[in-house]
Amino acid sequence: MKIAQVTPYFYPVKGGAEDVVYNMSKLLSKKGHEVDVITCDFDLEGNRLRLVDSFDGFTVIRLHSSNFGYRFKFPKIHNLKKYDIVHIHGVKHVFTNKVMDYFIKNKTPAVVSIYDLDFTFNGKLPKIFSEFFKKKITSKITQMKIHVKNKMDYEILKKYSPLLIQDGIPDFITKKGNPEAFRKKYKIKEKMVLYAGRLHFLKGPQLIADSAEKILRNFPDTTFVFAGKDSGAKDEIERKAKEKGIEKNFVFTGFIPDNELNNAFEASDVLVVPSMADYVEAFSIVVSQAWYKGKPVVVSDAGALPYRVNEGENGFVFKKGDSGQLAEKLISSLSDKKLREELGKKGKESVKTWDEVVDLFEKIYSELLNTSLRE
């Protein structure tokens, strides 16, 4: 099949959506399909990118676009080749909407992946904008096969019978790591709480500093590891730790390669995802990564997180922004090794690899194409 994967941004822009498109495109190409990634020609800093690139067996086509902000890239669409299937990733960018319009007009069979509709469909924008967006988007997506990755979006769109398929875990997580090497490198001897991701205020890493003092009263040798590049919150975390005199319990790795991140997950006792805003958690791949390693998770109730994590079954959930609750949930997890093992084991049952996910989508693409050929 000739398949187009449409996304507002792609590598060298790094993020969850970009990783999804990369993994799907790479594996579909390996299966013998002809895959193009269609995206805009900007990075997040506003720099123009080369219009055509090759990646791991597939082609990246960057459409020349006008730039009016992060969600407002207006592509010039002409001379796109005919595809058997198009897969649209996300609907909250002008770019994907414009490309979606083009393929709808050309009656190309399509799948559309929807992320975080709660932010716009359930009144978290001013009502006039929310209703306009809902009407406009619904009129488009109902002409395609709808895919969601979490139960939150499924509930919103269930009358349209969406597919519920979660993201796969990256290959590096399936490999055996070296937790001892990680602990030795960062001088971690006792319990380890892991935060994996950008150090951005909306992701909530500063909340760990607020909760740490209470945790250390119970487990004084706990190490809090922040694995990810700084996006503005590191100074605040360090300041809070120094004020409390607990800075020796904090480790900042900065950006680390996949093999070392793999080691970090295996070395950890629990993963914490303390996000502060609903729209930054459409799925959370780090939760899947922790579960695959048999680790429990403690997450805020932001976005899709409480739809994935069931209290006391595969992890713990706390009210976003509540450092006291966070401390209590982490203490509960750190107090009981057997419980941690049970929570992690239960979580792993729901995790899929990218090979499994792509097999599902390949079947869906084939069914859509065969249906369109019969019409």
C-alpha cells in the first residue's frame, strides 16, 4: 500500500507525536509498504527545514508553509501523489486540518487519530470557541475511521465507534538494562523515585521538590532522579531542595540516551508523573515504559492519566498540584515491595509493543482500502 502519515511536526522536532509517526512509518516500511510522512517545513524555533528527507526506509515530505504560530502553519498543497491510505495524527493544528481537507476532497480512505479532545470538547475553552471547534472537527472526522488512544477520548466519541488502540513502547525498553551501572554512576544506594521527561512547569517536576521532605522523613536515603532536559523548571526545583536542605537527595541527569534511560527505569522503585495540565497528558508513554519494566506509577489526575491508572490496581493517582497527596501515594508505594511488584505486574498486562500496534493498523488500513475499492 501507498500510505501517507500526516503530522504537524516531525524530526528533528522531538516529542510523543513525532515518535509515534516515526515508529509506525519505520515498521510499515519494513513490511513492504511505501510510506511518506507529510509535515510542515518548520521546527519549533521557526527555522525552515529541508523539504524532502529520508528516514529508515520512508520519505519525509515537508510542505512549504506560512508560519503564524505553533498551531498555525498554513501549508501550500499541490502535486501530492495519490495514496491508498492516509493517516492523520491530531486535529488541533491548522496544518493537519488543511491536509485533511485535501484528502477528504480527493476521497482518500483515511484514519484520524484524536488526542485530548476533553480540552476543547468539554468546555475548557470559551464556550463559543469550543462549540465552533467541536462542530467543525466532527464534520470532518466522521468521514474517516476514528482512532483514539485513551478511554477519555473514547467516551467523548463513542457514538462514532472509534478504534481504541494505545501507543506501543519503544524498542529500547524491551531490552535488558543495567540498573546496577545506573545506580553506581549516580551514587544511588536505597530507594529511587524516577521522573522521566522534560523539566517543564506544566509537567509538574517542581511538585516532587514540594513533597520530598515528607517522603524523606519516612525514607531518609531516597534519591529523586530527574531524567530529562531542562525546559525551565530545574532552577526552581534546585532552589526548593536547597531551602529544605535536601539537595543531596536530588539527581539531575539532563538528557540521556535511550540505553541509559532504559537503565534508569530498571533501577527505579517507582515512576512519578506529576503533570499540572490536562492537555499535556494525552497518553503518557513513560507510564507504559515503567509498567513494561514491572514498576508501579504514581500519577496526577491530569488528562488521560486517571483513565489509564486505576487506584491501587496498577498504580496510584493524586489530585494534580497537591504535593501532600503526592507524598502520601509515594510513601504507600515505597513502603511495600510486594505491592510495588503487584502494581507493576498488573500494569504490564495492558502494554503493547509497536510491532503489535502496527499489525493492528495494517489490518485496518487494508479493510478501509478494500471497502473503498468495492464502492
